[in-house]
Amino acid sequence: MFDSFGTGFLVQSLLALWLYQSFQISVMTVAAIVFTSGVCSAISYLVAVPIAKRIGLINTMVFTHIPSNIF
């Protein structure tokens, strides 16, 4: 648990540093992007359960990974 918790901070910190150094994006903007992606991820976990019950686990994985990979 603590390992994945710390890794999340490390990845987000490195992403913020890279975006700042490469594109001069402010830390506030990166924070908003990371926060929004976290909220979307949490919502997708909640929505996945009813979808899986309705169309099945395999179909849920297939049809949700395709748009994710496209984006």
C-alpha cells in the first residue's frame, strides 16, 4: 500500500517537473490536470461495476480500453 502511494507521488512530481521544464506549464495547471485525471479515474471505478454487471467483465474491459488507448 505505501509503496504504490509513494510511487504515485513520485510519478506526479516527475510529470510536473517535466511539463514545467519542457513547456513552461505552471505548477497550478499541472496540479489541475493531475487532480482532474484522478477524479475521472475514481469515477470510472465506480461506473465500471454497473457496466460489468450489465454487459460482462470481458466486454467491459475491451470496450473501455479501446477509447482509453485512443485518447
